[in-house]
Amino acid sequence: MRATITSARLRFKRLSGLAVCCVALVAASGRGEDLFLAARDVAARYDAQLEALAAWCDAQGLAAEAQKTRAWLRQHDPNRVYIAVLPRGEGPPALPDDTPAKVVQWHERFWQLRRQQASALEGLARRAVRADRASLAFSLALAAIRENPDQPAIRRLLGFQKYRDGWYTQYEVRNLKSGRVWHPKFGWIPREHVRRYEEGMRYSGGAWISAAEDARRHREMATGWVVETEHYAIRTNHSLEAGVALGEKLEQLYRVWRQLFVRYFATEAEVIALFDARPQPRPVRPLPKHQVFFYRDRDEYVGALQSKSPNIELSSGFYMDGVAHFFAGKGYDERTLYHEATHQLFHESRPVSPLAGRQGNFWIIEGIAMYMESLREEDGFYVLGGLDDVRMNDARFRLLRDGFYVPLAEFVGFGMEKLQSDKRIRTLYSQAAGLTHFLVHYDGGRYRDALVAYLGAVYSGRDGPQTLSQLTGVSLGELDKQYRQFMEQEPKPAAVDSQ
């Protein structure tokens, strides 16, 4: 997401059609301003249409439907990112056969308005592509798919295609066509094996064996289960079920990461190509599967890795040499899972310099991983961030109560070794977490594109002491001031729209 330096900046304060994620518009030209005005008009019209529908519900005595219609417009917390969880099936949720006629009428009108809004947002996204505003185009597309999960062009953009009665990726379609199905406990298995798996049998080496025998054969990591998902290959000696559950969490992280950081791993031309309206999606540089080891318990994890990392017993996750390592049982930490898996995604999704973060700017490598720790699913959305997140609580305490802060002019000079050997390491990590949250959310997302460009520069080794200033268009001293102002906000309770 290329950062554009300009003094003329326009941003959304409240656009319900862009509720999936906050979007900051940088007006680099008249075309940028036209897009802002058009998006504002689309959002205002949609607000009015939904409010009119809610008023009709009030008049008809449909209190629940009126509430749901207005809830669709509810503002999100600007210090959180929301990405809609897309349904697998096609079409709006079916109403019961005995649904009153007025409720059916409301349902049809509600979905008609949502489809119209999705089409309008898709049109704006295509205009943004033609105006060389690829990052804005992607954000508009995500907003469109929240309104209408069946918007064909946007589904294709996100890598889905229609198959049978739902939306699936090419990987999923290949499995389904081969007669395999995804089982929430056992992963991809032949359809005809489902019943026997659920009865406690396992298919191994061309024969059926008991689950107990299967566990005995896989109790060592060298002969552990290998669970494959679309983007991960997970080896585990805990259990088949644990490997599958871990794979689902990692795939969730991957989907969110890919949508937020598309311009990290794809060029602007490649993002524009994703908007090609041809029936089959055009993949952006297919990536190898990410390798993960998931040990039975902490003891096995420590035993396997202590020769590689002397202090491994202090950790609950570790990424090194192309493999992410985690363990089950006591000490397992989901935030650490997302943290280390984020390192893996950034490191393996594009060419990375061996000097990344060594000479300076190391804080953002850890900061973005700490930000991604906050991933959770709430009421139909994947949600990230929040001033009340544990990392932000720590950062605010250190800054506002302890008065601790290393100015950015000095902080960007910390390389990996310098930061990790500093006696203040925990406090420095807290500051890194706070600054990253600031860059994601400040002023409606003003610096979000610059943040992604900054990450790209750091990981490719093209960064220097002034890289962050150059990409944001303001001095490091001014960023220090803005950060303090940002952190002085009071946390607000989460406000998540209902689906």
C-alpha cells in the first residue's frame, strides 16, 4: 500500500458502507477527492435508506427488525479493525415457513438494500483501481462483501468460486472434486471414511486400525501426524484432532493477515490484476505451505529446541529456520501462536533480507506481531486491536503512569541485538506494541498504508533512520507528539455490529 505524501488529506469519520475496516483517503489528485466525495455520497444515501426501512418497521410494530436494521449502521470502535467472517453457503439466511408476511417483506427489502450497496461499493473499488489507488480499492471491496457475501466479482477477488451450493477456494474445490470432505475433527478425509472415523477407527497404511493404535504409531514427532490445510503443513505427536484445530486457527490468521497486508506481498499491479472480472481468479504468486511443529507438551518442545535457543524454556512459541514451533497442554498461549505465526507470514511471503531489523527499526517487526496477537472472533467479525487490549494497557501504563518513552529518533536506531539485550526489554516491547497500534489506528487510519510500506522496507533491508518519517510525511518528533495524544484517549467498550 504505497504511501502518498501530501498535505491535502481527506478521511472518513463515519461511513457505514466502509465498516469492515477503517479507511483513510489521501487526496493525491482530483481523482482522489472525487472518490472521497463519491464514497461519502454512497454512505449517506445508504444510511438514509436503512433508517427509512427501520422507521417502516417501527410503524409496523416490528421492533426486533427495526433494531437489527439500525444495528447494521452502528459505528465501530475506531481503535479496532473489523473484517467480516464470510458465510460458506450461498444466499441470505432462510426464514421459517411460518414467518409473518411483514417480516418477510422487511427481510427482502433489507437484503435488496445491502445488495445495492455492495454493487455501489464494488463500482467505487473499480474506480479506485483505475485511479491507481489499489489499497483503497481493496478496502472498498471488503466493505462490499460484508454487505453482500454473494457479490461474485468480490468473491473471486478474495479467491473464492461458486461450487455446488457454496463458496470455496480452488484448493477446497480440488479436494471436494476428489471425493474428500473437511471434517472439523479429522481434516480432509475421503467422504466414505467419515462414519468409521467418527466411530473411532483410523485408516493407515492401507488398513483400518483403532484410534489407540493410530496414536501409538504417531507418538514421536518423527512419525507424527501431518495435517495439511490450504496454507499450512502441521506435524504433531499430540493428536490428529489437535493438529486440525491448530490448522483452523492458523488459517483464520492467514485470511485476516492477507487482507490487511496484501500490498506487503503483492505489487500494485498484482493487486489491480486481482480485480480482473474473468470467471477464474488470478492468484498472486502462489506460496509454499508454512511448516509448523506442534508438540505434545512443553517438555518435548523444550527438549527438541534447547540446542537452538538456550532460553527456549522461557517461551511458549518459537519461529526459526522456516518452521514455527508450539506445544499443547499447560503453558499453551494463543496470543503467542498468533505472534510467532505472524513472524512466519511476514518472513515467508516475499523475499526478506537477512539483515532485516539488524541495523535498526527492529521494533516494528515485534510490534506488528504483538498487534496480531489481539486477533479474535466476535459476533460475525474477525477483530483486531482495541485500547483495552492487554498490550495497549501495558503501553499506556508505561507511558502515562511511569513516564517512560524512548523518542522515535532514538528508537528507530535499535537493531535486534541492541533491543533484545537492553535491560528495559519488556518496557521497550510495550512501547513497540503501542506505537504499532498508533500507526494502524491514528486519525481514522491515516498512517496504515505507510505502516505496510514501512514493513516492506524493513523486511527488504531498504530502511534507514528516516524511513518512517518519509513514508508518513511528518517528522519523527511530530509522530512522538501524536502518539502521546493518541494514548491519552480513554478506552471505550467494544461496539460490534450484529450480523
